[in-house]
Amino acid sequence: ENKASLNFIESIIEEEIKEGKHGGEVYTRFPPEPNGYLHIGHAKSICLNFGLAQQYQGKCNLRFDDTNPSKEDQEYVDSIQEDVKWLGFEWEGEPKYTSDYFDQLYDWAVQLIKEGKAYVDEQSAATIAEQKGTPTEPGKASPFRDRPVEESLALFEQMKNGELAEGAAVLRAKIDMANPNMHLRDPLMYRIINKAHHRTGDKWHIYPMYDYAHGQSDYLEGITNSICTLEFEVHRPLYEWFLGQVYSEGTKPEQREFARLNLSYTVMSKRKLLQLVEENVVSGWDDPRMPTISGLRRRGYTPESIRNFCKTIGVGRRENVIDVALLEFAVREHLNKITDRVMAVLNPVKLVIDNYPEGETEWLEAENNPEDENAGSRKLPFGKELYIEREDFMEDAPRKFFRLSLGKEVRLKNAYIIKGESVEKDADGNITTIHCTYDADSRSGSGTEASLRKVKGTLHWVAAEHALDAEVRLYDRLFSDEAPDGHKDKDFKAFLNPGSLKIITAKVEPSVSKYKPLDHVQFQRTGYFNIDPDSTEEKIVFNRTVGLRDSWGK
Ligand code: ATP
Ligand code: MG
Ligand code: MG
């Protein structure tokens, strides 16, 4: 493999393999907290961690970092597993849980107390925060810092047994109140939370903090490379300190940091996404406008397109913001290869072919996907009365208008050449019907001279008698601001795009009734759509995944 094309983590790993470090083994983990649904940012971490395991014949664990029962739920555990699998990845063995290690973590904490390296602090959280000092000024020691080991042991036991109220005491590591790295100023190891846990029930009343639990869990699982986002770089000395206290043999995991994914026109904090769900700004975590994996899936994104997107953006150590247009490009590119083309008219106006026989239906041959020779073809009904897009007709058209107008010819896709003749209007002057004539010798694929005639403009259409009415949900960006959560003076919800969902009824060719929920199609000349699970026998519902071209700002 070409060294220059490796990202920095791959370079490190290849170096480690060469040196025979960790016995040449690569073992990563993806550690979500089950307090929300996964989003596109998590996809970057998933592709990285599971991808490395695949690339180097290693392993990757799925570990639920379930250390805060007040925010976590089984619903999230289930959705996370579904989303990782859907993205195309397999974790090693059974899913792991930090809560599996609560006993071991507790025993290690007791050991640290006994060694004089941890103590129970009975001050309030506010007081502890005040005493932390500033990066240039040392912190102030807690009056409980040098309390006898026996006292801390007894209090820690009481904390564990639920004999103390939430906030009454915490366990802190005794490290260095003057360290320039604030994270080493006697960080919290445990706090009291008197809530049932989705897995351990009411066994515990104390829960370990991320910094204490994470590295130890990595060690217990034999993780070689513990990959996290850049904001944890300053936590690394603490990760190593905790590990150093308990490490005896085997793999010593190493923390590595990469730049998180930031995407324009959306928010990715789970807390903010939860707010959108709880306040019914969106229909749920899987609303097709959400940046969640489940939202993207429902919107019509494919696992391949998300993986390709992650490959394109790469993995580095510099923070940046990725244009959401890049994500849209990735799905457009994949759907172009795999979708059947179908005819759908989103804003229909009636078209009558005056010289076409009354009551006749012709079944025309239409190719399903010009990008895929195995996709076959289908039969399309054609008749005297059709629908075309209102925007595809102008009474008095400028010269460059290569669609239908009076006296001008266009081709109806897979059918005939027609010529605009006259219009009918309602009392307000709106066109209700367009009349045209057709050239009966010009049928596409018939091989006649007329069929080979070149006309400027090809329109999509559906036959009025056979068309199905479909609900079409047209999505736009959920936020109208590039960085909705980047404003100091305004809440991110001030930037919600009021036009992010428009629902219309479209006329669609009848062949679409064969598709199932989440199937993808291209509506010719319009965009990529998929079938929403809200569809019923009576009503088919489509979501617009993405337009055919980037039309943002038009
Ligand atoms: P949030 O702040 O939205 O709650 P989180 O980082 O707390 O996200 P976790 O469930 O802890 O969410 O994340 C699991 C893993 O996914 C972590 O290793 C984290 O680094 C990674 N991750 C989360 N968000 C992103 C992102 N935007 N880009 C890349 N990786 C991410
Ligand atoms: Mg987290
Ligand atoms: Mg978080």
C-alpha cells in the first residue's frame, strides 16, 4: 500500500504492526453512550473504527458507554445496534457494556482509596468547581483531601449502598491540584445517581465518570487503539494516569484523537437533536430531515453512500466544517447507479392530444436504468389524456425555452413528438388544459424516420387514466443557517427553516406500486425519491432524498 495515501492513524498502526507491538494485533472499539440515536458524526467514527479492524484483520467492539442512567434507555441501545449493522459493520462477539465492568471498576476504586490515591469529598459540586483554580493559578485542596483512608472507604461504601443523597459526596482521584492540566486536579471518579439503570437495575447508586471508566474498559477488553475526538486530547494524561494505576499485563491501550465531523446546515449534539424530537419540531429521531443515521436511512440514503462520504472526507487532526452538499453528492452518485427511472409529475397540468384515438391505451417500452444494463425495462401506459409538469409549458415562450409552447415541438419521453396547439383557462386565467397534436410516426424506438427526428427538449409525463396519486414529501434543509449552533446571542432553533417540509400530491406511473418501503427510484428530470414507511395500500408516500443536481440557493 502507498504510504502517502494512509491517514495518520493508519500510519501509526502500520508502524505498530511492523514493530510487532500488541503482537501485531489491531483491536478498536466504537463506544456510544445510549442517550440518543446515532448521527452522521458517529458514522465517521464507526467507519474509522470498524474500517481499521477490517483493513488490518483485527477486531472492533461495540461498547455501550452506559454510565449515566438518568439519560440512557434501552430504545437507544436497540437503535444503535440497528444503525451500525445497517451501515454494514459487524462487531466482535456480543455487544459490550461499561456496566459489565461496574464490579471491577468499583474494586479498583477501593484499591485506589486504600493506596491513598482517591478520597471521598463531601463538598458540593459548585465548591469543588470553584476550588479548581485556573490554568495559570493552582487549585485549592479540598478539606477532605487528606482524610483517613478508613473514612473514605466507609463513605464510599455508603455512597454505593444508596445511604447518601445525590450530590452529598463524590469520589475523587488524588493527583495534583496545581497541575497545569486542569483535568489532573483531583478529577471526579464517581458520583451518586439514585436512578435505576437500564441493565443493572437498582444494584448501583454510584456511577463512574467517563475519564475513569473509559480507559479501564479499554484495558479490560484488550483494545489496542482507543480512538476518540480531539477534545479528549487534553484528557489523555488522565487516561494514562488511571490506566497506570491498575495496569499489570497484556495490551496497554493507547488513546488517539482525530478531528470530529462538523457538517454545515445542521446540529449534531444529541442533546439538541433530542430537543427537536421532544418539542415535536420533527416527527421523531428518524425524521428524514434529521442528521441521524435513521433519518438519513428514511430519507433514502444508502449505507454505501454514507461510507463513501466518510471515505471522501478522510481522517485528520484539523477541525473543519464539511459542506452538506458533499453528503448529497455521495448519495446522488450512488443512486444514479442503482435506481430505476420512473415518471412522476409533481405539479401536474392536463395535456390532451387532440388527434389521438379516444379511449385507446398503448403500452410503451421504457428502459429502467440506462446506467445498469441488467435493470431491464417495463411497460408504460400512454393515452389521449396525460399530465405534464406545469413548469414544462409556456404560452409565450422565449426562444431558449426548450420545453412545450404553442406551435413548438417536444418529445414525450419513450413516446411521441407532440406540438402545442391551444390552451383552456379558468376564470382567473390559470391554464387548466393544454391541447396538442402528435406525430403518429414518431414513436421512440420504432425506427421510423420520424422517430429519429431531433427536437429540442424531452418531457416526462404520465397517462391520466393510469396515473396513481402519491403523497410526495419535499424536504429542504432543516436549518437556514450554515452554523445554527454557532451563534452566541441566539438559540439554534431560531434558525429553523420554515420551508423544510412541503407536502404535495403527485401523479405517478402505475409501475411504482411494485416498490416496497425504503426502495429507491429516480423521478426522471426531478430527483431521487424513496418510499416512506408511512405508505399504505391506499396511498403511496415518497420522500425526496435529493434533487438531480445541486439546486441549493436557486
Ligand atoms: P454528542 O456530543 O452528540 O452527545 P458524543 O460524542 O457524546 O456526542 P458518544 O455517544 O459519546 O456521543 O459518541 C460515541 C463515539 O462517536 C465517540 O467515540 C465519539 O468520539 C464519536 N463521535 C461523536 N460525534 C462525532 C462526530 N461529530 N464526528 C466524529 N466522531 C464522533
Ligand atoms: Mg459522550
Ligand atoms: Mg455527549
